[in-house]
Amino acid sequence: MTPGDENDYGEPTRTDEGHRYGGTRLRLPEDDPYGGARRGARGPSRSMVTVVGVVVVLIAAIAFANRGGDDSSSGSSAPTGGDKPNATSTTPTGTKPVQSKTGGIPSGFAHTKQGAESAAANFAVALGSTGMFQKDSRHDLVDTVYTATAAAALKAPMDQAYSTDFLARMGLDADGNAPQGDTFVSRVVPVGTTAQSYSAASAKVAVWYLGLIGMSGTTSTDPVTSSWKTWTFDLQWTDGDWKIVHDAQQDGPAPVPGDDAAATSDEISKAIEEYGGFTYAR
């Protein structure tokens, strides 16, 4: 994926406010959040790395299950003060997710506007994963979700951006591995999508998402933090599937932080190991 707005994979720089990678900042923690007792809620969330535009999560979109037909024939004697909503008004919408995968990434999306939205959501998840921090898996991901032309142009700049120094700042070794006993977290959780334009040949889809990134461990000084961003993909229908031609990110929109107590490093590590990601239908 690409940082900022223009596929810029230049060397990360550091400012007083934190690290900036293309158009994305990572604010370093002011103290050791894993060094003491369980923390209370934090104030407005700090900006975090969308590492080379890629960040990351876990969220479930839970909808009411199909309840069948109209309840009017159930024999209920409840008073009818007005028209009741039909049972179908609470059923999930959209087609089922794709069943096929290429390189572990959903593929074979429908040649429709909904198919383009589904592709964009799944591409955001893939490009926001920990696989982007290891060279071989990163190249496979890029080859899978971008057009051949875009992938060929992106691999070298991405390799430079995911440099040894950058990985070290994230707490990873030169091969993108976390220290023994620690858990590196990088996830993207799409909250919604919108097709800003669509035709049979191309589509522009924005994905609003929650990202998680950081190192969970008792010695970590880079705790797992969250951020809200919008990732926009220019897609092209190529060889029977949607592929990325260009992508860009921007901050927000971010909701007001709640008053949930921050989890301990052990709780975060356990959650990451127990809860997997999703294949998105739309």
C-alpha cells in the first residue's frame, strides 16, 4: 500500500511530534504503558503508524440473522398500534463473500459495484497485516492485489521504506520478526465502504477503517494503539478480477474516545492470538 496521498515511500523522518512515514505519523509513547498497573481510559487517541500507509484489528459487523417470513401468521394477539416492520428489514444485505483465495487473500470478486467495495475492504485488511513487514510475504501481497504494472513499480520503494532501521523502530528484527515472548500487532478493520465512482472497467472505493499497531509485551515501549483512517483505492477490472492501480490514505473521521479501560499487554496478546480476521462481503 502507499503512505500519504501519493505512493511516496521515502525514508521515514522524525519530528518532535513523532515519526512520519509518508503522510502518516506515529506518536511515541510518553511513558511505559506496560510498566505498571492497568491503565484507565486515555484521552483523544494519538496518531499511529499506518506503516507505509499500512496499519491495522479486529471487529465484527454483527447483524440480525434471517428470521424467515412475516410474523403475522404466528397467532399473536398483541395489539396492532401501527404497521410493524417486515422481518426482512433486519436481515443482512449483500451477497455472500467470495469463496476463492489467491495467496491467502480473497479473490474472484463480483464484476459489480458491490464487488469492487468488497475487494477494497479485503485489500485494506491484507495490506494492513503483519505480512507487510516481511519482504517475501510483502511481495506476494503486492503481486496479488495490485495490477502487474503497479506492483512492479511499488516493490522496490516499499523495500526501502520497510528498512532495517524502520523495523527496529517498530521493535522488529531485520526480517520483520518480533522478539521472543512479544506479539507484534498490525491489523485493519473496515467499518464501512463507499463507491465514489463506478464503471465496468474501473472503480474508486473509499474504506473507513480502524487500525491497530504496536508491540504487545512486558518490555515493549511501543504499546498497541488504535487510529481511524480512510483508505481510498483506484481499482481496475483486470483478468477477471478487481486490482489496485493507486491508493491513498487520510486521517479520520475519528469518533470521540470512549471510557474503556486500556487492556494489559497479556490481554492484548491473548486477544490477537484467539481472534482471527474476516473476509468482507461488502
